Amino acid sequence: MGQRAGAAAAATALVFGLAGCSGSGQAAEPDGAETMRRASDVLVRYGSSQVVTSMEMASGGTKVSITGTGGYDFARRRGSVEVTLPADAAGEPEHQPITELLTPAALYMKNRGEGVPADKWVRLDTARLADGNLVTGGVTDPLAAAELLRGARGVTYAGEETIAGVRVRHYRGVTDIVRAAEAASAASRGSLGAAAKGFSVTRVPFEAYVDEQGRLRRLRQCFTFTDNAEVVSVVSFHGFGSPVSVVLPEAGDIYRGKIVSAPTPQA
């Protein structure tokens, strides 16, 4: 990631993940790339799902993991995830869970940093974030993650597997943020366009698991920084069609003062 993207991630003081990434696979399947490029459209068609997210970073022998659970309304393009930050060295919770509301245009966070009243939200314009909010909040927006597959190339088929009792097809490949931004839906073009400019390494290796209906069940993506660190983001999807209620804050509920970032987990 370029300097702007690195600064954005540091300023928001939330994320990060590191693990090995590879775009290699096994036998090719003719419709693999097309299946990936249609993935976000399929999610929108099915309306909603529950999601489980994770990001990991490992550096100097230390791992940092950020997890989240919630739901996403793909038709309305908004979701809600409760994000759990790492415990302290003694294993005690160091920070309260952060509630994040996700939309293509903005990221809303509650319990975000020192100096923000408990009843107020912080709003970040995703098009102004150098990473387009692919990693800034410790959660990759599930729809943005799927939209990123519109730039998929070199997709290979790695066989069938079972996830949570569901038979899925496993694909591997590499997507490109610039190509994805060019092919993205109008709603996601701003945030992915920002990421296309902010990341110096725009190739994103991925592994995707798709059910018989073409719905993503799990998506693992690896974002590379200029210092060769890799942020690994995983989004799992289940409970398709379940009701998801996301009410965005009113203007008066948005904090307008100075934001003091919470301490960044040291890796």
C-alpha cells in the first residue's frame, strides 16, 4: 500500500492481518472467472445474509486478530458488524467492541476512540480513505469484497469441499483493484476507485468458496503493503434471506469534534 493508504490505516488504528497468500490452483474450470465476476450480483439478487469477518496480522512473531459478526443487506447495500479488538497481554479485553455500519459511501463507527461521546457515531467517507475501506475499519465490507472479484483473472478450480454442511466449489485466483474499480457497480466505484489509487500493489490473491446457487460462502483476500506485509481478510456468509435491519445515524448523532485514535495494536 502507498503512503496515503498506510497513513489512513494507521490513523483509524484498527486493522490488520498477515498470512501466506497464493493465487495458484489446480485444474482450470472454464466459467471460474465469470463466476467470480458475477459474485456480487448474485449476493444482491439473494438480498441479505449473516456474515462473520476476520482480519489477521503477524509480524515479529506476534499475531493480531480482529473479528466481527453481523448482517448485510445486499439489496440496500448496507450492513452492521460488531467488531472485537484483540485482548491485552494479560488476555483481558482492552477495548469495547466497535459497532460498524457499512455502506459504499461511508463507514459509521460507534465506541470509536477516545474523546467521542458514547452516544455519538464517527463517520468516514470511504472515497476519501486511501484504501477505500478495504482494511481501515478492521472489516472488509462484504459487498465491496465481492465487487473486488470483478477484476478476477487467472481463476483456477481447486475442487469441491464442505463448509458448515454446505457443498461448495473452491476457486483460487488473483484480482486487480484497478480492474475491479473500472467494472464496479456505480455505488462501489468511489471506494474501489480510491483503493485503486491508494494501494501501490493492486494485485489481490484470493480464495473463494461458492455454493450451487453461485453464492459466496467464504472469501479470503490478501492485501499487500509496500513493506511486504500482508493483510488477510476473510468474510463468511450464511443465513441468506434472513432479515437485516440497518438504521443509519441521523446528522445530529454524528460526532463533529476531533477524534483521538485508540492505540494501534503493536505487532
